[in-house]
Amino acid sequence: MTAESVLILTLVLALFLGLLAIRLHVGLSLMLAGFIGVVLMRGTGAAMGTAANQPYSSAADYSLTIIPLFIVMGVLAVNAGLAQAGFDFASRVFRKLPGGSALASLAGSGLFAAVTGSSVATVATMARVSTDAIVKAGLGLRLAAGVVCAGGTLGVLIPPSIVLVLYGVVAEESIGQLLLGGIGPGLLTILAYAATAMIIVSVRRRRIARREAAADAAGVEAGSGGTATAVRTEEATKLDISGVLFLAVIFGVSIGTIYLGVATPTEAASFGAMAALIIMLLRVRPPQWAAQLKDSITEAVGLTAMTFLLMVGAGVFTYFLALSGASAALVDAVVGAELQPYVVLVLCLLLLLPLGMFLDGISMILIAAPLLHPILTGYGFDGIWLGIVIVKVAEMALITPPVGMNAFVYSGAVPEAGLGKVFRGIGPFILADIAVVAILIAVPGIVTFLPELSGAG
């Protein structure tokens, strides 16, 4: 890179961070910063041409049809009450285990994140409900913060995952195999988080037992696993069970068909969206059908527009990075250093952590994947395995101090939880994430096992 290119790159990065600081939408910040960068590198004409062509080139790929379909499926499932049903059912199942309400929160966050595809949205939605349940069970605000913030990251690996779809498009890897590859690591992450929560609770068991004894003496049901109500009615219990079964149906028709090789990812997503629509109509009273459909469509359109705005903005910014020579300079620097492949892998993964200070998971993937994927596959790493690891670390960045975005979202939703307490609560779950990443690196078969068995292409 020339000195002029370095100066322009520095100015554009500073502009981008400044736009984020004034709370301009990430997609617009990327687009405006990239546009200014292209103006400085090639002139106004080239920048106008990029701005005119990028929206179409970013959205005209047929494989991207899966994104609005998954979004519609998720919105319909949430509006049908399936995520809430999953949380309530998990509360009943886990209530007798140490930290039952925390485990229920993890389950609820995982379900909600899977159907919405957004870590930040999951934290914002689950923060108040889960925190109240965990605190009332006597488990403490720090654990509540850690469970909710970490639980929000589960949706990026558990299919259907919009982040994995975008990674497949950007890195030109099989979307079907990426979705299947995320199942094993997603389950491993859930187990790691659950074990972490149970260990924390077990260490403080005596204190919790005293609180439960005091609550029992006062006639309050303590340790109810995430619910402050007295006794669930039989009808409500049946609704929770049916909600979990319906979630299994949606998962089966959307992901099972990919595994069996009977449907492409886009076809499977359409099956899932149709199944979610039918289920919503079954669970919602007929007089409310029109209102629920209107709300669902409106929300799905907004989420789809936001996702594609991020893609367009990232496309403009990535084009600027290519013009500036930053992409080529990064590749040359890595190759020229002649480091061992796993050293390069770790260094590239560490680059993702600072991005979590400013960007959500989708934005990170759209920016980082075009840079890191070709470098690391050039060292012989499997593309599907690499995609899962990169996505996992990208979401991990959202809870990493000093500026993990999920922590700020949680502290905003739960004002009594200061940032210091939130980060202390997150700490054990970051260690669990590091352990999961280490296991995935040591045992890549956890990722590749299902894709190799399936007929997904």
C-alpha cells in the first residue's frame, strides 16, 4: 500500500467509527464511509457508479432468497408464541436442577435466537423476562446477565441461521452444508453454557438453599425454574408442549429436508415458512388472523430490508478496501510472515474480537469473511469447518470486554445491572466459548460429520 492509500484508509475508518458513534445505522455507516473512500481513491464518477450498481449486485443472487424466507419463518414462529412456549416448557423441565431458571433462559434464548437470527434482538427481548425469573429464583443478577448475553449468541450456529447463509453467499460455500455443520457446535455450545451455569450455581448452593428456605417459610414457591406464577394450568402446559412439538416440526421440514438431500436450502426455507404460517393459524384465534399476519409481514419486511441494507453497505465498503489495497496487503503480510497454519488461524480469529465492539454478527461476517476466508482456505483449512469457526468467534466478540455489544444492550434493558456487573457475569461464559472453539479446532469432525453424511450440496 502507498502512503496515500494508508492515509485514505485511516481517514475512512475514522469516519466509519464516527458515524457509528453518532448512532447512524451500521449499513448506512458502511455505505457512506465506503462511498467517501471510493471518491478519494477514484473520484466521484467511480463512487456514483459503485453506489448505483451495488444494491442490485448485492441482492440479485437467487441464493439470497433463503434470507427473507427464514426471516418470515422466524417471525411467524415468534408471533405464534413458539419461543415463549419453549421457554415455559424448559422452565418446567429444568426447575429441579441446580440453576433451573438459568438453564430455561438458555433454552429460551437459543430458540428465540434461532428463529430471529439476531443476537442483539434476542438479548433485548429476553433480558427482562429471563432476568426476573433468575433473580426471583435466588440465582443473582450477575448470573442472569451472563446467561442472557451468552444465550443470545446461540442462534448463529443453530439452524436456521441467517448469519451462516450470508457467510455461504460471501465465501461461496455450500449453504446447506454450513447449516448442517452448525448443529454439532451449536449443541456443544449449549452444553458448555449449561455446564457453566450449573457450576456457578453449585458453588453458591448453600446461599441459594438459605434463600429458598426463607422463601418457603414465607409461602413463596422458590426455585421454580423461571416462572413467578403459582401453578400452571393443565391447558397452559399442553400449549407449551404443543409449542415445542411445532418447533420440532418447523426444524424438521426446514433442516431435515436439507440433510436428506430432498430439497435445496431455498426450497427447505420455503417449506419451513409455510409450516410456520400453518402453525400460527392453528395457534391463533381466527379473529386475530388478519392482525397477526399484518404484524408478521410488516416485521419480516423490516428485518429483510435491514439485512439487505447491511449487505449493500458492506459491499460498498469491501469494494473500497479492495481499491485501497488493504485486502491484498493483508494477504501479502500473512503469507510473507511464513507462519504455521494454526498460528495464522488464531491470529485471524483474534482480529474478529475488536469488531464486536462496534458491529453485530451479520456486519462482522459481511466484512471479515471476504478477507479471512481466502487466506485460511489457502492454508488448507476446510471451508465449511472454517465458516463455522469464524461465525462462532464473530458472535463471541459480541460478549467480549471491554465493549461487547450484547453487554450494552443488556445493561440498557436492565438498568439496575451496571456494565461492570454484566461483564463479570459474562466472564465464565467467555471461558466456555474459548473451550468450545478449542474443541472445534482439535476435533473438526464435530462440524464436518453431518455435512459429510448428508446429501446437502
